[in-house]
Amino acid sequence: MSAMSSAPPPPSTAADPVEVRPGRSPHPSAGRRRPLAVAVVALLALLALSGCTRVNAGLAVQPDDTVNGDIVIATPDGAPGGKGPQLTIPPELADDVELTPYDEDGYIGSTVRFSGLTFEQLSRLSSIGGVAGGRADLQMRRVGGRIAVQGRADLTTVAVDRADFQLKISFPGEVVETNGEADGGTVSWQFTPGEVGQITASVASTDPNAPSTLGWTLFLGLLVAVAGGAAVVLARRNRNPPVHS
């Protein structure tokens, strides 16, 4: 997040979102691996009660419809409390989510790191900030060969002073349509405090639970081979009819 230089950098009011690449190896995770429709609530507005906040989320959707990610949740170093937001991980996700200290650019808080979560498990992270949900929502649905993404980040109660809200999602497929900034299979959104930001994307991605076509291909190939062999036998018989005495 911080750039390397020979002199101390000037104070910064924004940071690049944490990027998580789709190839990252997931930890084993409990729960179903076949989510159909899920909601991720308050990922980008967990700290809406505090004007000076940083919430940078970097998510990577895997080919098996699980998610890896890093979410930075922080407040200015001089904010009341002096330790940043106090986060509580839901007990059922304790083995799948890791909290590490965050201290950069005058912000302190935590980085929430996870891998191998289903969409449904990801939605349970809405409670980690200890504030009322409903300020933001993100819905992901598997619709055949596509992943549909829709949501919004309501930051109308967030002051503009040093506020930094960003979301980046990497997908295992081609981004067909989005209102974010697309770069290959990755889409980025940067939200403006005091406004409601919309989130939409449609991604072409193979359904991991779709029946494999390999079996049908082999079966059809076998049928063609059998039919071809039968045709050869019949042709030989027709060329050499039996001789009757």
C-alpha cells in the first residue's frame, strides 16, 4: 500500500485497495461450496458512524465460486480510542478469517484476511465492525455461465474529511458489463462520501457445478466408432455376397 522512496512521502489521504489475485490458494473452509444467491452487507460502510475512515476491500472470486480477500478497516491515528476500530469475527468463521494490525499513512486499524469462503460465509462478515448494517450491500448470484453482481454503498452519512472507500473484485472470467472500472477480469469501484454509489457487474464464468461435457464427448465418440465399424462390415458383405451351390 505504501510506496518506497528515498525521502518520507507527503501525507496521503487515500490508499490503493488491497489486490488479491484469483490464483491464491484457499484454506479449507466449512459450509456449502455451491452458493446460489448471497448478500454481502456493510463491507464498505462498516464505519459509517465515524467520518474519517478507510475501508478498502480487495476480493478475488475463485473458479469454484469461493472468495479470497483482504479488507482494510481503519481510522486516523488520532481518532478517539487510539487503537482503531475494534472488530469481532463471528465464531463460526474464526478458523477461516485472520485479523492483523494495520498502520499506514496515519491510519490504524486491522486487515481482515480470508480465503476459501463461500458467498454465504462472506455475508456473515457484516457484523465484524460492531455497527448497524444496511449502509452497503453486495449481491452475487450464479446464473448459469455468468456471475451477476449488484449492490450499492450508501455513504450519505459519511463526512468527506480523509474518507477513503474502495472496492476491487477479481473474477475468473471475462467482464461483460459493469459500471466500475474494468481491467481484464478485475473491476474497481471508488465511492464518494456523502453519496450513494452503485455496484453492477456481469461476468462470463464457467459454472463449477455444471455437468462435465467430457463424458458425453467420449460417449458420442464411442457411438460414432461403433457405427463406423458396423458400416465397414456391411460394405464388405455387400461386395462379397455368399455363393450358393
